[in-house]
Amino acid sequence: MERRKFLKYIGCATVGCGFSACSSNNLFDFPKRDRSSEPTQRPPANFGKLEKTNLTIGFVPVTDCAPLIIAKEKGLFKRYGLNVALKKYPDWSAVHKDLLSWGIDACVALFGLPMLTNFGSAKAPVISLMMLNRNGAGITFSKKAWQGAIRPSTAYYNFQDFANSYRKYIKQLAQPLKLGIDLTNSMANYSLLYWLSAMEINPEKQIKLIEFPPSQMVYKLQAGIVDGYCLDEPWNQRAVVDQAGFTVYVSR
């Protein structure tokens, strides 16, 4: 037999033995874990006697309310001995009204809402229990702005370039720009005012701010009642999906 053929067969035989050795000792044959004694569900937590078990929690349909809805659907409230009813509101003003009248026990609130409830002209003692979301807001414009050569912020070299383009766009409008907000005391409104001021645009003279429920804002944009708005999600993405406008800026 030629030397080359001999080495070829030896090589094949060696590889074959190697595979046989692996197959005789299965590397992926892990021992099975016996789960028969494990509980199928965690026992409910015991916090002793709760002060109140029947709670009504208010929310407005924005992504901030997602933890409450998931907790309700997954039975997390019941696990901790709570009977929770979720109450949907059209806007934050309605939530504020029920907070003042004790119509609800708790709510998902805008950052400025507890402060307004504690220190406004009409008062009720409330506390901020936890923060569910930081940022998550965006500024959306109508198609009219796109036709006026305004583009999302990422299309510009820097913020100053965007500001120059936006100021030029505002100057050629016959009427003041109308921008929608969800509540005067909301962080979205404060962010919008700060954003406009950073571009040297006076919100009190050059912009008209109009308050609308978040769920109506996309329709107001489509109807031309507002030229844009600053809101939490999902209403910025909803405008994009419905081809009613485009998102210019998002909070970070």
C-alpha cells in the first residue's frame, strides 16, 4: 500500500474513533431535575394585617401605566392580599379631580401632579410612592413641518443647526405655531418650554400651547388643530404609524 493512502485511511479511522468515543459518552445528556416536589406557584406574601385591601388606582393610557396593568393581569396584587380595581381616565385633569375628592386611592401621576395636589389652590395630602418611568417623552410634528423642510433632530449636525432651521420655519408662518400639551404641570410641558427656550423661541409670544387629553392628540394633529405636541409614549409612535406626523426629539 502506498504511504499516502495508508495515512489517509489511518486519518479516517482516527476521526471515526473520535466520533465513536463522543457518541458513547453523550456530552449533552444532563441529569434531569426532579421538579415534582417544587411548588407550582409561590405562596402569597404575609405582611400581617393590611390597613386597606380594596384599592382603586387611576391611570391615563400612556406607557407609564404598563406596570399596573401587567401586575393586574398576572395576579400580583392578589398575591399580596390586595383587591385592586384599575380606573381609566381620559386625561390628567380628571385624575387630579378625583385625587382631590378622594375618588381614588392612588394613581399613576405625572411628576408635577402630586405637587399640584399638595400645594395648588385646591389641596389634598398625597405622597409620591415610587418613580415608574424616567424620560419616555417625545416631541412630534405634523406633515406640514416636514413639508417646511423640518427633519428629525438626528438629521442635523448639532442642536444649533436644528434651532436655526426651526426658527426660520416659524418666521414664515402666517399664524403662531400651535403645540399640544397634556397638562400645564406636566414634565412634558416643562421639557417643551425648556426646549423652545434653548432655541431662543419665546413660548409666550411665538407659540400657542393648547391642553388636550393624550389619547386625542394624534387626531388633533391629523385635523390640523395642533401643529405638534410633546407627550409620553405611545402617542409619538402612534402618530408615526398612522402617518400623521414624525417625531423630532425624544427625551433622554
